[in-house]
Amino acid sequence: MTSLLDTVRVLDLTDAYGALAARVLAELGAEVVRVEAPGGGRGPTVEPVPGAAGLHHAHRNVGKTVVRSDPAQDGSLDAVEQALAGADVVIVARDGWAAPEDGLAAFAIAERHPHLVVVSLTPFGLTGPAAQWRTTELVEQALAGVVYRSGVPELPPVAAPGSYSEDLGAVTGAMAAMIALHHARRTGQGQVVDVSSILSLAHVTETSLPLWSQLGMHQTRNGAGLYPLFECTDGLARIVLPMTPADWRSLIAWLGSPPEWSGPEWEQPMLAPTERDLVLERLPGRFAPHTRDAVTHDAEAAGVRVTPVLRPDEVLTNEHVTERATFTPLELPDGQVGSVFAGFYGVDGQRAAIGGWRTPVGEFPQWSRRDRADDGAPSAAPLAGIRVLELGTGIAAPEAGRMLAEWGADVIKVESRVRPDFQRRVLGSDMNPAFASPNRSKRLLGADLSNPAGRELVERLLPQVDIVLENNAAGVLDRLGLGWEVMKAANPRIVLVSSQLYGDRGPWSWRKGYGPSARAVGGLTWLWAHGPDAPRGVMTIHPDHFAGRLGALGAVAALLARERTGVGCHIDIAQFEAVSGLLGDVLLAEGRSPGSAVPQGNRSAVHAPWGVYRCADDAEGREDWLAVCVTDDAGWRALLDVADGRVPDDPDWRSTAGRLARRDALDEAVGAWLAEEEAATVEGMLQAAGVAAGRLLHPAVQAVHPQYVARGYPVEVDQPGSGRLVFEGPAFDTSVSGRPRCGPAPLPGEHTRAVLTELLGIGDAEIARLVDVGAIDDC
């Protein structure tokens, strides 16, 4: 069953911004109708690669029926109104098909059509003091806290390639749409979901807010950090430094087991800097004489996590990518064929079908009216009554579980003291912010799955479970006797969501790794730099958090399908494909014009000035940077007014073409002005003048930033084992379901007794026996 949403109707009223949201729903089978102006959708402010603006549109709009209509033409708005009456979900965004005064603002639509789930996608959300700020992709990444910590110390911070913020917001919007639609199907009540792309992106910055709140960690750019890159004979390869004593032992053995590398200081989850530096000094020699493929195979055989860093052309031709059909040849709007990203999901062993590019039509769909059902009082929590069993570790599956728990699901994490989640022990104790953030609001069953009695307990729970989440290495659940065939035999209605580095099939599926490994193989590591020959290095675990959102989205879509079919399904998410999917237009451009996809750093191919500029250090003596993006000549004149003579009014710079021709000198002039200014002050002045600008925020600023606070993003929680932490709050607001719940993360074995008693009726004597045989932990 690859079509999970084939009874769901989606009306896409976005333009360029946010179009990926409806594409993801189309991939899962929804009938998506996109409304565009007669000339087609506008492209983004920054092209994916020079000369390829149309590919941004093409990548994000395959699988949709496109209706071309002029909102100013008689009858056009009436036709949209009729389509709204028959839709389940409508998506609106900044710079959409029609102006808000045409009656297509989110809350105006919801008032006329109370059955609808209305998803609004904007940079900072619809409310708050910065809601109307001018932004670009670069400014959004800066305000989300991504750019400040990305790059190497010798160079300015560097933004991610592609439309990272916009697309994170779009997928978050698609996930929120499914949660709200699940609620609407049970209650008959639609609602507005107000998504902030910037807060969606801030959500995936490696739990930086809770880490700062407890440890005062202020992560600046430190190159690749714990995920270093080394030269091989044919390019770069990445190693992920271990996070458990067992993995350190494997790495030390791979490096020849120096006798001096022994003792308790070498048996820690995270080695101290002195020991880690000794390892880093020896590693280059292990890579330099070999090809990437040879060193990867050798390392994998030793239990060491090494992956090749692929260039965009190599991503498209890689053997694993080819066998999985990650890209598919499709005819595009210009009549040419391109390699289009095929989709984020596999369902029951088959890739979810995205469909092709459809020739635009002039007629709106004749959807029958969706009457609002009246199934009783609406539930405050959209996923109340849904039970989730989480068999994961690290981030991807736990993050998906957190998304579901926040909106009312009873999420039971399975973990034992014998085999704890590696995130739990990275700082040496049973609780830390990096573990607490993705595991909050859950219950914990302390069961050892390697113990036959512990595994049997989990199998007995399966008939009472709606969703199982897991991100173990490929084949682990089968070896434990808890694979998909066992699950669906125990409960035909169960939904299993699996997320592995390379997916559950293909010649590389057996390889192991973490989020940074996926970035290397998916093309992001090579592209995330100031230029083709610039040093690379970004200290982030993307796409783990993003894969978690894909997992939660797919899980709820499967629940909606189960209402119709009565059976569950197995969803497969390959994390390297999550990376490549967010670079779909960039990789599409590379396939059509080999060599065109190269690192662009912070610059735009079509506008200048466009970059990040260092300002005066802040009050704490820390670097302070400002992203500034001028999109037209009027913006340039506005910048000159703000600079008040401190940037020369060079006649050559009065046109976009002139500024692009001399942008090195232009950047130098703007940089000299801003070097003496306070970033926050100039940010406000430029925004007031209509110029897109944003500070490169870090968690100490995000925690008190007026827009973050107004949106309820910093959330304080008393966390047992850690004290008071500041967690990442919601990336979207809802008009009916309220705010997501945010409780503490569980301690080891905390809910074992309660879960076994409540769900399996096990009494004290049997619990004592299970503890004695090592099957369970009791708190």
C-alpha cells in the first residue's frame, strides 16, 4: 500500500515559498491541486545554481495538478472558494497566489470553512514583533541559529546550500497538517496551523538551547568537530568519532592499538580533549594512502563509522542511489528530461509514487463539498488515544516519538541500563540535555531486548500499539525476533516506521553511521562551503531531527490510511535521501548541466550585496555577525540611507549588474561600515528601511529574543537529573489544539512497573522475577 492519502484533497495556494509541503503530501498519495498565476510560479530570490531558478519550482511541484488562473479575472476567486469547500487541507504562504485582502488569509479561510485544516507557512509565523520582517533564505538561516555555528574559524560563518529554512518549514507544515487532519477526522473540527520556518529550522540545531541552558555551551564554528574529514587519494572521507566506550575500542584497534592508549581515561563515552587529539593526530595516515571506497570498507569491517564525501555528480551515479531509484527521469515544464528526486518514503517495500510533472490546466477540480462532521467535543490533544512504542536510539526515532508525544500520543520508549540509548551517557551520567530534548514527554519501559524474557514482553505489547518507531542498524530488529513480519502477525493494524542511514535495501544498506554520515553521502557536506576549494566542516547532526519529522509525518499519514483499509504498513526512510531531498533542485541542475552544482558560500548569483558581515563584538566579547541581503536597486538606496555616508555611493553600484560586477569591493565597503556597528542596532534600522537583515543568532540570544519569546519558543522544564532546562518550544501554533505538552524526559526504568501493570497486568511478584533474570529495569 504505497498510497496512504488517496482520499485526502489538498489545495496548494503557495507560490515559490513553501511549495515542498504539498509535494510531500502528493508523494504519500494526496490529490494536490496547485493554483498559479498564468505566468507560472515565481522562482526564489536565490537560484539553486546560477541560471536554474525554474528548477526550484519544478522540484517542488511534481505530482500536483496545476491550475493556471488570474486572481483578478472574474470568477477565479469564486472557483477557489468552491475548491476550498471540497478540500481537506489548504496551504497558504508568504507571497502566495492571491493577496490576503482577497479573502485568502489563513484565518479568513478558516472562518468561512471550519472543516478545513489551514496551514500557513511564513518565515517567523503570523504573530510576534518580527512577523513582518523581510527575509531571504540566508537571513532565515541566520535568525534560526544555523549560520553562527557553521564553518571553520578562519573564514566567516557559512550558510547551508539550497532552501534549507524554507523546506524545513514546509515539511514541518506537512507534518502539522497530518496531525491536525487526524484531529479533524475524529472531531469534524478544522483549524489554522501557523508554521514558522525559522523556528522549524531552529528546532534542528542539535539541542543547542537546552545545552546552553544547563552547561552554558556556546557553540561557535569549529569546522567538522567530532565528525572530521580526511583526504583520500580520490577525495574526502568522513569519520564520526565514537560516542560509546565500545566504539572507541574499535577505533583504537583500527589505529593499531597503541599500548599507551589504555586506562580508564580511554573508557569514556566522550574522550577528553588530550586523548581525542592523540587520535586525531594519527587518523590522517589511515586515510591518505587509500581510496574512499577502500578506507570505508576497511573501517566498516573494524566497526568504525567512515563514509565517503560525495560530490553532486557522484550522488546521482552512486550504485546505492541507482538501485534504490532515489532519482527518476521526468520531463519537466521546459520539455527537457531531468533526474528528479523520487521521494522521501518507501511504503511496504515500494517507493511512494510521486508521479510526474503535469501540464497546467485552466479548470478547477469539481470536488464534492466536505461537510463538517459532528463527532462530539473536540479532543484537546490531536493524537490522544494513540500508543507508540519507540525502539530507537540517538535522535531520528526519538525525535519522531517526541513529535507524537507532544500532540497527545502515549509514547513508550524501550531502553535498558545494559544497553542504554547512547545519547543518555554522552556526558557521563544518566541524564543530560542532549538526551532530554528528544525524549521528553515520554514514558520509559526498561526492558533488555537481548534478553529473551525482555523481548517477549515487548512482543506481548504489540497488540496494544498503534505505531512502532525504530532507527537501529538495518537487520537488528529481525535478529532480535521483532522484525516487520513478527509485528504485523501480532497486530495487523500496526504501523512500523524505520529510519536507517541508507534505508532498508540496496548494496549499502548494511553500512552504519550517524546524521553527519548521511550528509556526506547525500551531497550536502561537499556543497556546504565557501567554494569548491574552501575548507569544509559543519558541526551539526542534520538530518537526524529532520528524519524524525519525516517519521512523525509518515506515521500519522499511515494512521489516516488505516482508518480506510483497516491495516497498518511499514514505512522506510533513508536518512541520506532526506539530505538529497532537500537538495533536489541543486542535484536536478547538476544532472542537466554537469559541473554546475558547486559550493556558493553566502553569495547570490543574482543579487549583491548578499552575505554575512562581522560587526562589533557583543557585550560578552563574542563575535557578532549580520546577514544582509539587497534584492533590488531600491534596497541598495535604502542601505545607503542607513549607512549615512559610511558606504560610498559609487555610480557603478547603482544597478544590480554593476554591484555584481564589483562585488568584492562592494563587500569590502559594506564590511568596513558594519565592523564598527552593533549588529542588533543595524538589523533594526535595515529592517525598518525594508532591507532583509538578520543577526546570526545563538542560543543565549534566542532564549530572550522578543520574537522567540512572543512565539513561546523557549520552554522551561524541571528535568530530574539535570535541573531546570530550557527546551525548544513549538515551531507552529494551532488555533484549536493549543500548545504541545512539554514534560521531562524519563529516568532509567522510571515507568517500567506502571507500563507492565497497566498494559500487561503483571504483578509485583512477576516483576521481581523479571528483574532477577535481567529482563527489565525497575526504578
